[in-house]
Amino acid sequence: MYVQVARCVIITVKPSHEVNGLNAQSPKYLQLKEEIVSWIAGGRYLPGDKLPSENELAERFALSRQTVRQSIGELVQEGWLSREQGKGTFVARPSAERRPSGGNRTVGLLTTHISDYIFPSIVRGVEAALKERGYRLLLSSTDNRKDRERESLETMLTQGVCGLIVEPTKSAEGNPNFEAFMALEYHGIPMLMINEQYPDLDWPCVKLDDAAGGRLATDHLLSAGHRRIAGFFKTDDLQGVQRMKGFVQAHRERHLAVPPELLVRYATEEKDSRPHEALRELLAQPEPPTAIVCYNDQLAVGLLDVVRKAGLRVPEDLSIVGYDDSFLATATEIKLTTVAHPKAEMGETAAMLLLDLLETGRPEARRGKVYEPKLIVRESTAARRRE
């Protein structure tokens, strides 16, 4: 089912009720069509591969030969499959019909989230650039789950996008959907990644230099005299890994070691519990940290409550640095010092580079873009108070 939620933005929702591997809420011939296309989109069958015979498909899914024949016939007409007399049915080779010159002007955008934090700004940037050049946007979210990433990739291929922008899901935990990504490439769909990239996919990427950002945030505090600085980083994505790396590098450049207890790592599922518990424990120690660096502004705002409940003041007792310069950075009474994220500009750049790949194939577009971080100093940081 596809739900129109804005002028040219669509969120894909995959039905969950299935029987014999097929969605039982649609006509049987459509059920089989969706299943076969998901095989192709997921890389189970590649261009040139032979499909099971009509008899085998009918038996496997308890369908009539007529229903199977109708499904196969429509997929042949739509360019997914090809028939060879006396040999069988095969996955079709990539067709130029998916290119803009063939009339298709739909670009897919796959993000970990859509409606919260900095993601709406990124989406608006992509949408604005596409609209200016006459394209429409097909939008899908993984909710930061690998299984939903695969479903969304399959949907993008079945919807016939001519290009795809992807924010990888939990990029530090590998790429179990490698075959699905390669299936899109086999079908001639150019792709670009934002925020980070999977190391095993050689695609252009538009991102912020997160290691430099983490170093910049930490060096700001070190320059202010802080020596016990706690770092809180979500490390199931490479953005967090890189920000943590910058945190450690800033200490090493000053010949300082980071006490292990001051480096707090957590996963997405722990973001509302582990950092808060760890900070409460650190603030109760005889030598508590005098400053903290947070994975993002969202976490920094959440940790402000822990600081208040501990009877401490920001920045008099504890300095805090966020990351991303989101709307949350100025939404509380304490305005956050933070590292700026290009957000809308990143979305626009990603869309323009992808369209360059589509329309001209310019080699420069394959290099992507890496933004240099900028620190925005506000009220949440101050020089270390001398006892």
C-alpha cells in the first residue's frame, strides 16, 4: 500500500499479513507478481537467471496455471521478465526505460527516520532539488532496522525508481542486504549514500567529516581547561564511531589518555536508558566529569534532565556539547554548544549529484562530498571552574 503524505513524497508500507509467502490481501495474480519481483529486488534472481517453471510456481504457491500465466505475462510486459521459446522464463536484462530519457523521473530516498530530529530538513533539501529539475520523490524509512531496509530496497526496485539516495541502517554493523543493493545496481539504478556509507559498496557519499567534528567538540572543552570529559556515543552507526574517534584523537593530540569509565558507548535500542544511567553514576563519583560530549543534540537535551536532578548547573558545574545543531539545540533554556550539520544543504547536494550521475554520468559526481564541521559556541560550555 502506498500513502501520499505530501506533494511529491510517498511513504511505502508493506503489508504484514502473509499466507504461503504471499500477501493475502490482494488478488492472487498480484500476490505472485509481488513475490517474484521481491526475488529480483532482493538479488535472489539476477538478470539472465531462469525462474522456476509455471508448473513449479503453481505447485509451490497453490495457484492455478492460469493465475501463474497471468502473473508471468504481466511481468514480461512490464519488462521484469523475458520468455525464450522452449527454454523458459528469465529475469530480463536492465532496460534503458528506467533512465530519465525513457520518461521515468522518480528518485527514491531511503532514510533511517523521516519525521523527527534532523531528517525532515534533509528530506526537504532533497525534495527541493528534485522538484527544481522536474523529478518526484519516493520516500521510505527503515526505522533503523536492517530487515526494513531490505523491504524498502525491494519496494524501490518494484516501483521502478531511476535513482536512489540511501542513508545506511546501523552502518557499523555490516551490510546483510548486500545482494539487494547489488540487484539495484544490476538493474542500472545509480545510487548515492548520505551521512555514511557501507564499506563494501563503492558508491559516492555526501557526509560530514564526523571524526573532525568529534575532535573539534572535544578540543573546545580541552582548551577551556577541562580534563575529565565524558563522551557518549551511539556506535551501531559509523557516524557515532567516527565522532568517538575524534573524541579520542583530541585527547591524544594533547598527550592525554581517556579514562575508560568516561567513554560511554551504546546502541540505538539503549539510547533512552544507558547514557542516562551512566551519567547518573559518573556524577555520583568522587571525581565526576566537568564536561561531556554527546553523540547528538537529542541526547544532550535528554542528559540535561539528569544534570538538573543531580542538583548541578550548566555550564557552571558541567559543560555540555551536542552535535548536529538541530532545532533542539536552542529549544531549552540552556542553548547548546554544538557541531553544525548541513542538513538541508546535504539533501540538496545529494540530489544534485545523483541527477548528475543520471543525466550526464560526470565523473566528478562519483566523488561525492565531505563537509568540514563547524563548532557553534553557545551557553552550555564555559571554562573549567577552579576549586
